Amino acid sequence: MDYWEYRIKPEAADLLEALLGLCSSLPFESFAEEAGVLHAWLPISIPRKAVERSLEDWRARIAFEWTVQHVPAQNWNAVWEANFDPVIVRRFCAVRAPFHDPITEVAHEVIIEPKMAFGTGHHETTWMMLDRMAHWELAQRSVLDYGCGTGVLAILAAMRGADPVVAVDVAQPAWESTVENAARNGVSQCIYAIHGTLCDVPQQVFDLILANINRNVILASLPALKRRMSPHSRLLVSGILEQDEARLLEAAATHGFAVEFRNSRGKWLCMELSPS
């Protein structure tokens, strides 16, 4: 998939977090921060006009400049190799690329071949999701990885004995990457990867649903996700900025969820929800 890469540079460094919060309301797929510049990637299939109108409206209140450039799909390998660092979560697990050295001091090592931008700059959210997964007994439990990206959460769940594991993503490169990475980690036999939306997931109840996506998708999906849960199921969400916590809590209460666990790392929030 091709992308538009927006580079957003505030005049003052302390404005970067505010701009990230504003941009998280737009249909960008991922973000990265580097040297005082916010990088935001928009799938080329999404019209630019509304996004750029919002940027110009914000410039009337916040001092920043922005540029945009087309990034062909074949460029993502180089982008990932330059920016993807291993994620190490205590002694529980590590996520690395094939070009990194093995990490032997953890219980689980997930090897991900970097092929796209999903997750770039979001190591805090991935870390929190992985960290919380250490607290569950997953053997013979059903797991849904909603918005699976590279498949890292689904793969870890399968490594810990979850079966079945369903992984779904609307982006075809994400589906392809999940299939390839599941095979690379020897767990393809128990991961059912789907290219599509939640509507394409078989109608079943899951013990655990993982959703490391973004605020807008999570808020819009809460009712449909709850229909896939039993009273004993859990929903773990991340990809939401701390400044949007009140909005998440309001939506969770509206749709009948209770908060069982909360964590934050950097600017990002992770919450475990249960049907109430």
C-alpha cells in the first residue's frame, strides 16, 4: 500500500504533544516522532482534502508547518529497518526483526519481518499490550487480535497456548504480514488470519480481545466487540493518548464496560475492560 507521509513541525517543541493529540482524531494510520517533527502516515486510498483542511484550521491557533510527500509501498522496508528497534518486556517476551541479534533472556521471542509502517513510533502501546498478556493463562483460550498489523500479539498468544487465535486487519499488507510472521514463528497452525473488518470475523465469543489500534476505531467498535464477549471475557485496548482517557471511560460506561486495569507509558494509555 502507498501512503502520504505528513511531516508536522511545531515552532515550539512543547507543542508536539498537542499536535499529536489533534492528529489522532484524523484517519492517519501511524505516527512517529523524530527530532521535534511529527511524522504521520495516511493511506493513499483516503482522500487528503479533509485532512489538510483540518491542518490549516489548526494553524490558525498553533504555530507549526507541514509538508506532505508520497511514499511508495516498496519504501517501507527501508523505513522499518531504520526505525524498528527490538521491544523487550521485562523477562517475559521480546519482539525483534530477523536482522537483530537473538534475545535469549526472555521466555518468549517473537520475530517480525518489518514490511510496513504499522506500529512505527508506538512501542509504548505494544509494550503495554505485551506486558499485560503475561498476566493471563491463555492455554486453550480463544483470542481475537483486532487490527493485527504485523501479527505480533496474535503470535504471542499462540505461543502461550491460545487456540483458536483469530487475527483480522482491513489492510491487505497487514494480513499478508501476519500470515508470513505466523509461519516464521511456527504458530500458523492455530492462527486464522482474515483480511477484512470485524464483520468478516466468524460469529463466536472470545475469551480475550486485543485491540491496539487507535482511538476512533476503538470507540466506534465497542458495541460490536462486546457482542463477541461473555461475562468472563476481557478486552485489552491501547493506541489511545492519555489526554483522551475521559472520552474512553465515558464510551466504556455507555456501552456497559467496567475498567479492570489501567496502565500508561509515555503519552499512551492501556486499559483492560470487562462486560459489566
